[in-house]
Amino acid sequence: MKSVLLSTTARPAAIALVQALIVLMPAGAARGVDVDEVRWGFDGRSVQNQFNLLSVLVSNPEPEPFDGALRLTKSLSSRVGARIEERLFLAPLTSRWIQFFPYLDSASYEWTLSWGRGPSQRIEFRQAPFGETARVFLDFDDTLGGAGLLKRFPAALFPAVSTGTDGLQAVFLDHAPKWDKPRREAFLAWLRRGGVVHLFVEAGGRHPVLEAELAHLNAPLDRQRIGAGLVFRHARDRQQLDRTFLKRLRQQERAGHQFRTDDAADQADGEASEEDRETISEEAQEQIDTDELERATPVYGGGYNPDAWDPTSAMFGQLSRVIEPNHNWSLIYGLTASYTLLIFPGGYLFARRLRDFRLSLLALGVTIALFSVALAAIGRRGYGESTTVHTAAIAKHLHDGSYDVTQWSNLFVTGGDDYLVEHKGRDRLYSTAQAFEAVNGVIDNGVEGRFLVDIPPYSSRRVLHRSLAQAPPVELEVQQWQVEERLQTFSAKVGEAFGSMLAESRLPPRIALLHGRRIYSIQREGTHLSLKKGSVPLANQLNVDQLRAMERTVFGGDFEELSPDQRFRNLFPAVVGASLDLRSRSVIKNFRLPEGRAKLLIYTGMPSEFSLANDSLGQQAGVVLFSIDVFAPDPT
């Protein structure tokens, strides 16, 4: 009876003790969430030198909700770049997909996803192998796998951030996805930027009917162009996707015009006709294979491949030189030598003479303090002592003043602090594009993305940024277009608002037209554009040796004194090459725009619409290349 009484009395105390231990238990002991699946890209591969889609399925096995952050970091031998964070609220016993958009250069990193400090609150995984941009069948269910000759990608995982779709080349679709408005808008922005959609018939033999923003795709045309993108309608279902047909589609996309087919005959035997087969010549197929190999070949700025260059290294190489240091090196070297001599043998001789260690230590401390202050003051001189942001950007016109913008920015600050990097527009993605150094900062990628980063005093931080921004619409109206082997005549008009923006630019606009393999100079009179005489091959404009030399300026290989405006002008070839994604000699040599298509390239000062949303980083200056797809007028 006594023992029963004692256990009954001790029970409340034991319960209280257990509760206290639970409260005091370290965070690492609680699991929080489980990571059930990790998916790279749209087809299980990553794409080099682009922001990539990373989808993570997380679940909450606990009886309490999880409210915290998922942190994504990359490393080689140690952590590299800044961490990416996504806020997450997860009800008990539920799961959901979370999507990250890390930028991947040529290295293959190790990745860590964590949501706490304990070992049970993180997982490590490898980066997917590099491949070309994906061609996937957008399917109903949540299954990523094979579908005949095409990988499947679940429609529910299509990102709601349009700038996160760089790894996607073509979509095959035979149903109307049940998307919310952000995903419909992201899909349409991807299509206008140059995506390809192949529509196939549903089980009932009819093409799917898309709704709202995607209703443009319902036009009963075998082929239609939406922005720079293409939509093809095929009288086939998913079971009729044979290898020969897919090859024809690939060639059709690259040619940029309709490929003549006899769909009825193709459906009958599931094979292309002899005439259709011949349209894919051995030379053309060899070029397709060569292009794919070039795109899959790792390219690292300043690295081992002498026939390739890296746009990111070239951009930052030049932007970092816009702020020219002008140090008094004679004084710096003199102070350094004096400091060394005062420490030894001066400190030793001084201590022997005084024979008092306290005075010796005091003298040593005073010497270190004085020379530290002197060297710091002298080392800071020569930068103009002004916090500034220098930027080079590419703005691809999508529709009605909407631009897909890629920016390289060099941020120089005079005062060390945590700085908020936040641009105008939406669907904002950020990266340090850092291959070696760890960066103390937090990236929040998404519709309203931002980057909070610690920048030491009198130092620079480079930032790569993508967004969807609004600016005056181009409203291009082609008036003349005549081709006889080469472009002979071209004239067009731009909208009043766009013309006014060019007229107000701090840097005089440089305007060119890319047609076929050649670049033509364009003159501007108000809003009127016309062709100048003469042209040069694109390969002459994009000299790989000169582009690689721009990369080496990061390591001090270029000491030529140029004005900031001259450095901005010198970036023109690099920005053009980056806008076309031409990264090697062979790709540049073989590049050619399809017939009936051109690109208007307008290189000018960066408008305020593409600048930072706040002024905490001081003055902003830069250049932008407007890339505008132009199509020959309909002869009818």
C-alpha cells in the first residue's frame, strides 16, 4: 500500500520533469519535417549557366504544425555563395511541394537542405548532371518518368515564377492544365520568350481547349506564333510519338517555319514519308547534334576551354573595372616596409634597451594601431568614396511593355552593412554567381524576391538577377523588308514612349539588326529606324579571344585606364553574345537566324524601370540591350 501511495505521489513530478526535458531539449532532437523527394529541372537534369528549377516534396509527420524556413546551400569543399531561403507553414500530417531556383554555373556542387541545426534537420544531395534544355510531355499526374521517347513532367509542378523556366525548351500537351493565374501567366511568358508548344488530341480525338490567358493557343491553326514562341497543332495522340516524328519536330522548331506533313498518312503507318525524311539532311542532323554537344559541354570562365567564354565572368570582369582604383602604391609599400622593420628588428632592439616588458607591449600595440589606421585610410582612397551600382542588362521584349530582364550588377559600398538588394518588377531571382567564396547573405527567390547581403566597407559584391519588368513598349512597326541573298532594305518605327526613352538616354543608343549570320547597322531619326550601308558577320563581332580577355580582368589582367562610359560601350559584344546564348567558337560560327526573322538590338543607357527599388546603394548607372524579335511582313 505504501509503494502504491509513493508512485501516485511521484507521478505528477515525473510528468513535470519529462515536460521540462522536452522544453529544454535541443532543436536538433525534433525532426520538424521530412523530405520525401528532390527533383532537378523539368526532366531530372540541370542546365548550365542558368537559374534552375529544384522541386522538393516535404511532409510534416509531427502532431504540431511546422512554421519555419527551408535553407538551401551549396558547397564544394566548403560552403559557396549565399543561402536561399523559403518560408514554410505545414499543417500536421500534410505535405506540399516547395520550389527553389538556384543558379548553376559549370561546377557540380553538393547541396544541403536544412530547417534547423540538428543533424536530423537537414539532408544532403548531389546536383543533377548537366544536359540540354528539357523537352517534356506535360502530364496530368504527379509522375516524373518516361512516356515513350519523352520525359513526363506533372503539370501541377509547373512553376508560378516565369523566370524559373529557363531550363525548358518545348512542351507537349494533350489536356488543359488546371492552373491558377500565376502559373498561366508564367507559362505564357515562357512561350512569348521563345518556348515551343506542341498540342496533341485528347482521348476523344479533339484538341484541348485552354482557358483565360492561354486562350490564345486555341486558334485552329497548324502553326501560330505567339511573341517569339511557336505553337503547333498535330492530329495525333500521345501514342503516336515515334522517333522519326520527333526528329521532324525538332528540325521544324529550329527552322522556325512550318514543316509540311501529311498527318493522315503519318497516322496510318506511324512513320514519316520519304520526302519528309529527306528534309532532315545529314548535314542538318549533324549540326543539331553538334549544337546539343556544345550546349552540354561545361564552360568555366577563365578555365580550360580556349574556344569558349563565360558571359557572367566577362560581365563582372568589366563592371568591376568601372570603378578604377588609384592607390598611392609608393606610399603603401613604404609604410609596409617601415611597419615590418619596426616590428622586427625594431621591436626586439627596443625591448632589449628598455628591459621592461610592459612598455615593450605598449609600444607594440601603439605601432600596430597607428599603422593599421594609416594603411586602412590610404587603401580606401582612389575609389571616389561613393556607394554605386554598375549594371549590364539584357531585356527581351515579350508583350505590351513587358520585358524579361537579366542583369549583372557590381555593388560597391563605402560603409559596411547589411544591404537589401531588391529590384522593380516581379518574378525576381537572385544569385551571387560565386564559384568559390562563401557570402554572408540570404536570398529569397520568387514573385517578390529579394537579397539581403552583408557587404564589408570599401568592397564590391556582384549580383546576378532575373525579373519580369515593365517599361515603355516597343510598338515596332516594320515598314520595309527586302532580302536578296542578304538584307537589302529595312525600315521600321518604334512607339513614341520608347523613342522618348532612347532620346533621354545618357549614352547615345547603338542600334543594330541581326539577320541571318550578319549584323547590320541601323540609324535612328526620332522614332524612325532605317538600314545603313554595310554589314559584318556575327562571328567578327563576337571574337572569342576578346571576350575571354574580358573575363581575365577579374584577376587584374586588364590595367588599361578607360572611362566608365567607354567600358560600358566595350561590353556590347559580350551582351549580344549573352543574349543569343553563344558561348563557343563553333556555335558562333554556325549560328544563323531562320529566314523571315531578325533581331533588333538596341544598346542604350539603363532606364529607371530596371533599376533597384530602393536608393540605399547610392547612384546607379548601367547599360541595357533591348532584344526585339522582328518578323518579315506578310506578303499578302
